[in-house]
Amino acid sequence: MITERPVPGRPPGGPEGAAEAVHPETRRDLLTLFRAYLALCKPQIVELLLVTTVPTMMIAAGGWPDLRTLAVVLIGGAMAGGAASALNCYIDRDIDQVMRRTKRRPLPANTVTPRSVLIFGLTLAVISVALMAVFTNWLATALTAAAIFYYDVVYTLWLKRRTPANTFWGGICGSAPVIIGWAAVTGSVAPLGWALFAVVFFWQMPHFYALAIKYKDDYARAGIPMLPVVRSAGRVNAEIILYTVLTVAASLAAWPLGLGLIYGITAIVTGIAFLGEALLLVKRSRSGQPLKPMRLFHWSITYLTILFIAVAVDALV
């Protein structure tokens, strides 16, 4: 029997032995790096964006859309959302390191370098737009590129640090996946698509104001003029109620534009519950009780998810 002669500096057993000999610390470093880049993409935000996009595509198509288009929008949309989030982390690296909520992100934690994050974000952006350009249409492609630009340049670089209206104007890019999905299916955006866009747009104010109340001190420390930092509790309460009402109104306005009874009942029931949570937060604020703003924050996510599941169900029945 011929046996392999050991070679100095190489572990015995050929390639398998070499693979087994990879230092455990190297594997841990690679896993840490992978997790860092995944965190830069803010997958929770991307997941929420896709939750609204797929049902919108379904109702636009009157059922399941073309599977290739669906796959491209899911992949391209996830990459576009990841790109915008990574570039946001690059731009906000100075304030992220002074906020307790964000100081463990990859850049403040020095897990990755700013240059690598910039390259990563720009690469994802180019690939996502290229995918949309090759496999969908010019409108969906233009909306995808515009959403990335708006979020990182208009919102993050300009509005976020200068005006308490940042959440309002920033809501445009957060709502864009709805009309991107509709445009990818039909090449245009129908009134129902704009109504669903309005739902997500108005929804972002009570959703994010609740988070900003929770981390008010963080934003104040970083010098970010979020509404709860620079305006009275009464003003914040009034806007939470106003935009919750507008969210529910937009959801009901969408009903006669092409949605059925399942959606209508769901919009009424979940809308009442959403408004009830907003009123509860305001009541606690006025009475001096502990606010618990994250109750409204988490319920708002549940509300939007259930509402768009109803859109998907109506598309199939």
C-alpha cells in the first residue's frame, strides 16, 4: 500500500485534513464578519418592506404574479433595502457611536471599516438597480434607484439632522416598495397602488414616533431633532393620533378601489385596534403614567402585517 509522505507545513490527509486544520479563530472571524454585514443591511427593516411588497404585487396581478418577476423584485428589493441601510450606517457612523441603541452596530463597534461599508453599500445598490433594469421595466427601476438616493442623500444626509419633519418626509422612501412592486407587475401605478402607498406612508409616523419617544434621550444626545426631542408631548401626541387616523382612513379608502370583503373587515378591525393603542399611549402621557411606547411600536408592525396579509388573501379569492 502506498501512503502519502507528509509534507512539511501541510497537515496529513490531503484536502480534508487541510480543511479540518482551519484555525477555529478564523472560522469565528468569518462568521463575525458575515453577521456584521448582515446587520448593516438591517434585515428587520428589509423584511417589513417585503411584507408590503409581495401582497401589493399579488393584487396588482390579480393573483400570483409571474414568478420570475416576483423573484427579481424580492431579491432586488432586499438588496436595495440592504444597500440603503448600509449606506445609512456609513453616513450615520458619527451619531451611532453616541447612541445606546446603535453603539453596538458594526461601525461603532469597529467590526468593519467605513471604506468597506461604503463599497459594500454602493455595490449592493448597483446590483439591485441592474437586476430591476434587466428583468422588470424602466418605472420600477427608476423608483428603486430613487428610493435608495432619497433615503441616503435626502433623508439621512439632509433632513434627519436638520428638521423635526424628517420622519414625515422620510416616509416617502419607506413607502416606495409598494409602488415599486406594483410598477414591476404592470408598468404603471393604479389608484389602488397609491392608496396602499398612503397606508404605509401615514403608518410610519405613529410607528416611528413611538420608537423616538423610547429613545428620546439618545436622539437628544446625538443632536438629532426628532419630534419628541424638540416639541412638546402634546404636539407629539396630536401627531400620533392624526397620522394613525390618516393611516386607517387610507386603508379604508383602498377598499373600494379593488379589494374585497376580507380586506374590508380586516381594515376595520385592525384599524380600531391600532387607533386604540395610539389613544392609550396618549392617555398615559396626559395622566403622567409610564408611557410604554414600544407597545404601540410593536402593535403597529402587527397591524401592517395583518393588513397586507388580507391584501394577499383578497388577491387569491
